Amino acid sequence: MHQTDFNYQRKDLPAGFSKFGLIFLIVGIVLAVVSFFVDQSRAAFNYLVVYMMILSIALGSLFLIALEYVAGADWSTPFRRIPEFFAGLLPVLFILVLPLLFFNHDLFHWAHEEAVKEDKILQGKAPYLNISFFIIRTFLFIGIWVLFYFILKRNSKKQDSTKDQTLTTKNIRFSAAFIPIFAITITFTAVDWLMSLEPHWFSTIFGVYYFSGTVIAAIAAVTLVVVILKEKGYFNPWITNDHLYSFGALLFAFVNFWAYIAFSQFMLIWYADLPEETFWFLTRWEGSWIIFSLLLIIIHFIVPYAMLLSQPAKMDPKRLKFISVWLLFAHLFDLFWLIMPNMQPLKKGYVFSWIDLVFPILGIGIVLTVFNFISKKENLIPIGDPKLKKGINFHL
């Protein structure tokens, strides 16, 4: 299918993407630097929240790309460039992770040698939880993700000019190889960066829990951009509200999946009633953290479930745009709930600080700036993909 078949003309993204991205980035960097001087420990924990949020959007987007190829989906083909742009955040993780590695002693109890010497549990976990192996795993995983990103992106971009259908076959094979690697690496990442914040606690379902939130964040980010670009005429006249239904259905499905995994993790620990497991939830049920725990259920499940329940809601552009922003906030709130109670001064209850508001600003700036930078070099639609015509002609 050639570019002229549907009169596609490449246009730059709205100027607001670049303008607001730079403003948020500059303001975020300045405030973030100040916050590290004011309260280094709290800044490190907040930076970890935003780092994991960016990782969710980037890695989740790469998963969506691979899933499209493996599943042979047609409906998502016209929009595949959007997750490709978000996945472009993956190489940036090499830089973003450096402050966390530098301030690892502020984050991880197991990073203190004196603590390990006095704790038999930490001694038993030391072959895995040690700084050297932790750094190796971190860069190895990012390197693997970046490798698959460049391979899939290169073939997709090359297809725009060559129209070579064998490139789709190659990407299907690479995607099939990526899916199990993705499952393993995202699980270890969740264990390393989130679960090991409290090294005495463990949950065999935690990797799946983070995976569910990751996919929600990625779908929400892609949906938000698709709806905004559709409203501004970038996908007209080929894309209709019928195309948006699948985005709404995916969001609804993963909202339910997240709730199922979250409840399963809680129920199994509650039912076993083992002190080495229950203390993690009890911490989040003390002081003001109980409010966060109750709000998480409302924000991450009840509200999006109700708003996406009906079929018309799943294809309403205004509702999808609102719920996408809502779910991005919900995942950020979830990460905050997972991470911040592990900070020693906050274990008995949350106390507000302006530092908690700084790093989301930085995160928005990073995402918008990288997204805009990559999109300037690419077509917004994969015009050489053999499935594009079916995707454009999709109807419920």
C-alpha cells in the first residue's frame, strides 16, 4: 500500500508538544536539583517513582509493538508509530538510571554493608542483592530492551520506503523472541527496584502486579496521544471512533486485570497470615497511609471501571482522553504507594513535602521532549506496512 493510496502527508506534531515539553523539562531539572540539596533521601525516593513511571511507558510501549506483531493485529497498525515513539525513551534510561545508582544507599537497606553483617536474611540474599550484580543487571536489562527496540523500529521505518513485506515477518520473529525475555526482565526489574526496597518482604506475584500497571500506563499514554492527534486532524479522514473502541476495551481489560492481581496478592498474604509477609501491607495501613490505600482502590479500579463499562464509553474521544490521563495518574499514584512507605521517616504515615510534586513535572518534560524529538524524523503512520489497509478499514 503506497503513501498516495490514502493521500498521507507528513506533518509535524502540534507546537505545544515541544513548547510544554521544554518548559516542564527545564523547570523539572532545576527543582529536582534543588530538592536533592534540601532532602537527598526524599528526592531519591521520588525520583525512583518517576523513573519507574517512565520505564513503564517506554517498556510497556515496546511490549504493545511486539504484541501487535505476534498477534497479527490489524486495527492497531495505523497507530503503531505512537508506541514506537514512546519506546524511544528506552535508550534514555541509560542516563536516567545514573542518579539512582549513585544514591543507592539512600534507597536500599541492603546496600549498607554494616546492615548486612547484622542481618542473617540479608546475608542469605547477598549473592543476589549486592551493588555490583545490581548494576550489571540494570544495564543488561536496559541493553536488551534497547536492542529489541532498535531492531523492531529499524525494520518498521525501513518498510516505509521499501514496502518490503518480509520485514513484517522478521519483526514477528523478533517479537516472539522478545515476549518471554520481556516477561523475565520486567519481573526482575520489579523485584530489584521495588520489592527490594523492603528486602525482608517477598511476593511471588509482584512481577505480574507491576506488569499490569506497566501495560495500563503504556496503553493510556498511546490512547491519549492518538485521541489528541485525531482531534487535531492528523489521522483524518481515515480514522473513526470505531478505531478507538479497541483502546477503550484494552484499558478496561487491564484495569480489571490489575485489580485481580492486586486482590490476589493481598488475599494470599492475608490468608496465610505470616508475619514476614503481612508487615508490608500493615505498613500501608498505618497512619495516613490508610487513606492512600483506600484511594488506590478508588482511583485505580472503581472510577476507571465505571467510566469504561459501557460500549459507547470505550469509543468516546472525550471520555477516553480523560480516562487516559486519569490512569496515567493512577499508575503514578500506585508507584508512589509502593515506594514511599519504604522511606524510614514515612513508615508510620505520610507527611506532605513540595518535593513530591517536583519529579512528576520532570517526568512529563522528559516524556514530551523525547517523544517530540523522535517524531520529527518519522511518519506518524507506518505507510509501508502490509496490514495498514486493513487497519484503516477497520469497523465494529
